[in-house]
Amino acid sequence: VWEADKAGLYQYQLQLAEEAPTGRWQLVFDLGDGKPQLYEFQVEDFLPERLALEIKGSDTPIAPADNAVFEISGRYLYGAPASGNSLLNLLYVRPLREAVASLPGYQFGSITEQELKQDLEYDASTLDEKGLLSLDLESQWSKAKSPLQLILQASLQESGGRAITRRVVQPVWPAEQMPGLRPLFGSKQNGGDEYYDEADGMPQTDGDGPVEFEVLMADFAGNKLAADNLKVRLVRERRDYYWNYSDGDGWSYHFNEKFLNLDESTINIKQGATAKVSFPVEWGPYRVEVEDPKTGLISSMRFWAGYRWQDNAEGGAVRPDQVKLALDKPGYNEGDTAKVTVTPPSAGKGYLLVESSEGQQW
């Protein structure tokens, strides 16, 4: 029986015997409800690494049409090269939204571009007599119009089969320079009530508009470049939810999506500077886009106007025969006016009650 500390946490040090068999083990514990809980863990022999593996890509981004080339060097820690050793390679292709390290918060690339994620597995390679290998991976992401990161995971095997694994990240840019944007809301650093929604990462405002964004043209090094005739658009992303019932799955909700172009303007940016744009918005989901007419490349991001807390209006929280409610704020002070959006399944009369632990308030 374990005893809890002052914080209510249970800690226990289990010393395994030296002859304990390796493999999968289980910790079984009972919280007093008669329902045993299981936690699995591995017991393995530990052996120090005997190999060193170094991987180098390009220091600067490559173009989507270019092959990814990695220079690989393997050796034993006692000095001999890992000649003839086998190398297993996995490549993960992922969007690179915050593509410029020196410009934190700026988003690059289109949020609506599809099929940017790939998991690629390659045949095993062999290091030469000097323990070297030039790995040339043919591009399977040549149509990408957004920045990417190629994450190479290489595993160098000893003669006995045990391997060491290292990773390297190679950035990919569709052009030498791209437009970027960041919201001037949606962060506690602004000192306001705006925040990022933890569920989907979209920045949100504390009510209806206007909303403001900062726009720039930048290269991978973080230089702010001049740009003419950048197109900035505000798009309303409307989702019309509907329900479907089946005997096997019960109620499930789906939606039809419509994109409404609400605003478009043209801006110019001077060398070393940024520009600000502002849009009036109402409650709901939006997307803002910045397009460079010279390359046709778009950077975009989604945001939500108004609070979403205490909100079951999305369709997934209730069945279609229940009333949907949405509040305009996550909390209220004395004297505030609460705005409640009531969406019934059909027309009719009903009751709206405000209650607390002390009983009915309204």
C-alpha cells in the first residue's frame, strides 16, 4: 500500500533485480474501487553507444523541385570508420509555419494547402569504406507552395544489428522570399483578454472586431524586404452543420463549408519595414490571406472572432433534438450584460434560466 505525500502524489522507487528478465512489464494498481488499472513499461539491457553518426544538410533552404542531399559520416568511437555498415532512413515532410527563426510569431505558407505531410521510408543504404555516404533523396514534394521542413531520421546499425539514431532538419522554401503575417491579438503578451484557443491553436479576439494584422515580406535570413501590390484578403469561413442518424453509429454531425471573400486591398511595404491591416469582423471563423502577385504564393492563417468558451453551438456537443447555446464571454462581472445565442431545432416557445448554487437567479 503506497502512501501519498502532502501534495497528494504517490511516489515509489522499485529496484529491479539484476536477473530480472527483459521485455514488457506491467504495473497493476487499485484505487480502491475494485477496478485494477494497468501501466506497461519496458525493461531493457543498457549498453553504451559504440558508434558516432553525423548528418549534414544544406544550411540554406532548398527549392521544392530540388532533391534533398544529406552528407552522412559514421565511425566507431574507438576511431575506425563504420565501413559497410547499414543505414536505415525515414523522412518526415511537415509544414513549416513559423519559417523564420528571427521573426517569431509570423506565419508563412497557406493554411489551406493540402497534402503537405508525408512519411517516407527508403531502402537501406551502405556506408563506403571511409564510413561516408552522400544520400540523395528524390523530391516528392515538388508541388508545394508553402515552406516545409524535411526531418531525416537515420539509424546506423552495428554489425550485431543494434543501431544509433540521429535527426536533422532541412528547410524547403518555394521562393527566395515570401509574404508573412502575424496577428496583433491572440496573445497574453498584448496585455489584453485575447488568447489562443488551446484546442486548435487559432488566435481569438475578446469580441467582435476590428482585428489587426502585421504584414511583411521576408527571406529565410529574416531580412524585411520591399514589396509592391501585395493583395490582402479577408475570407469568412462558413460551416453549415447537419446531422445524420444511422442504426450502427447513432447521431453523427457533418458540415458543408463555404468561403466568402469579404474584403480585399492592395498594400506596399518599404525596405526594412512592415505594414498593418485592419478588418471589421463579427462573431465566427475567418481566414486572412496575403498574396505576392510576382510569385502567386499565399500566406494565410485562420482566426476566430469572439469567445468560444461555454459554447455548444458547433454541433458536436449536443444531439439535433437539443437546444444549442453560445455565450459572448467566458465570464461576467456584476452589472455586465450577457449575450446568449439560442439556436433551437425548430421554432417554438421555451424557457431560459440562469441558476447558481443559491438557486434560480433569472
